[in-house]
Amino acid sequence: MAANEATISQIYHVVLPLLLRAGQILTARQKELVGLTAKARHEKGQTIEEEIKSFLSNTLIQLFPKHSVYDPAKPVTGEASAWQWIVAPLDGRRYYFRGLPLFTISLALKHEGEVMLGIIIEPSTQAVFHALKSEGAFMNDRSIRVSEEKDLANACIYLASSSFTRPSNEANLRQRFAKEGCRIHDFGVSTLGLCYLASGVFDTFIGFQEAGALPGLAAALLIAREAGAAVSDGEGRALRAKSESNIIAVTVAGIKKQCLDVLQRR
């Protein structure tokens, strides 16, 4: 990092008010969805989501002209740079579109391909989760750590549902963990599930790599790692966009082997 560049901590304090403002706008505009037909609600919700993404992306480029913003449809937004933002304007779309206050917004900042900063806010509770590479994870500026669970039978598992995975495969995984005695949860907001794992609420997060979905989890995965979680694919290998396994496994060290054994069981 050049001497005249802002530190990651300084960048965090610059962009946090921006993300909080986006959360306020998203919450206020949710009222526009009330009373609409399902089709109109979905279309309006998508429009709001895109407008929030544009607001965040354009403001980030104004604040950091030498940074770029990730866009799967366009190689680069803004000046090409080693620094790249990943904007996830809405996780929990199903709830947001139906007027329920369960959703998040997140930002991640990569430097030369490595995620250095992750921020996630839950507007309804004003909870702010963030992590800086090699500096730990925090909730509302309070340090957080994963649980110390060592027995899979006592574990609390967040098993994310997927619209791209065969229901039978998902049900099979659920049955495998249930047979081990695990308590299994899923409230449809994966970023929040990972943040709660980082806080010690869940002991394992199991998700699925859906088309183009991994970048949207970049902030949450950094927060989980910095809180002490082990992140891999379902085979225990490094998590990659084109991994042979479509499973995302994030778990505490004490039950990592047990979880992978369950995932790899045929």
C-alpha cells in the first residue's frame, strides 16, 4: 500500500456512514411495496435494489476515484485499479419485498484479489458487523469470536436453503446433520447467518455456491474468518468460485472434521 493511500481502518470509517445511509433509504422505501400485487411488488423491489446499488457504487467511485466496483455484467466500473469494491445491496430479498424487517446490506473491499475489509449492516436493528484483514471481527465495534463447541451433537447449524440445489440433496444434508443430533436453522439471509456464526450463535454454516453468488458473501466470509471460523468447500479444500464441490462450509475449529465427515458421507 502506497504511503499516501488511506489505511483500511480509515476507509472503514469513511464508508460506514454511507452504508448506514443506504440502509435508511432502503428501510424508508420498503413502504412503497405495501398494497402492490405480487408481480408489481417484485418489479418495484428490484428497482429499489438497483437504485441502492447505483447509489453506493457511484458514491464509492466519487470517494475513491482510483478504486473500481465489481459488476459481473461489466469488467470494471470506474478507473481500473488493484482496489475493488463488492456491493451487495440487499440480502433477504424475499422478506424485504413482503415488508418484513429482515435483510442486510454489505460492502467488501478487495486489494489485488484479497478481501481486506467487510462491512454488513442490518438496518432494522442497526447492528453493524465488520472485519479488517488480520485485525479481527466486530459487532458494533465490540470484538466477536466464534464458539468453542467441540461436539457436533451439541452444535447449532445454519443450513442455507438454495433455489438452485435439488430439494432432495438439501433434504439429505439436513437429515444427515439431524441424525447427529444437531439443531438446524435457516432464516433465509445467509450474510446474517455467517455474522451470527462469527458471534458464536451458530457453530457451522452450510451453504451452496449458486451462480454468481459467492462475491455477495465476501464481506460475511471475511467476518467469519476473522472471528476464528474455518472456511472451505465441502471437501475441506480452499473455497473457490469454480470449486468441484458446490458446498460452502464455514465452521468452528472444534467440529470442523466432524462436519466435513458428515458432508462427505455418501
